[in-house]
Amino acid sequence: MKKFFAIAFIAATLVACNGGGEATPAADTTAATVDTTAAAVDTTAAAADTTAPAADTAK
């Protein structure tokens, strides 16, 4: 009868603790994902206006 109580006590202890000391914690699945795509950058320079008359520098 002592063996039965010992086994029942050990089983109850393992059930009560849920085996938490042996398992590694689960990964956080609620973490936000990071957007690593960069926004498109316009690298074309504005064309200079070459139709304007040149300034008169001769005097």
C-alpha cells in the first residue's frame, strides 16, 4: 500500500507541476513581423531648363 501511495504522490506532483521544469518555453508567436522591403527612391535628377535666355554679362 505504501508503494501505491508513493506512486500516486509522484504522479500527482508531476500533474500539478505540468512538467514545467523540463520543457523549454515556447517561442513568441505574437511578435510583429518587420517589413524589410525598402521604399523605391527616385534617383532621376530634374532636368535643367536650358530654354531660358542666358544672362547678359558683357558690358
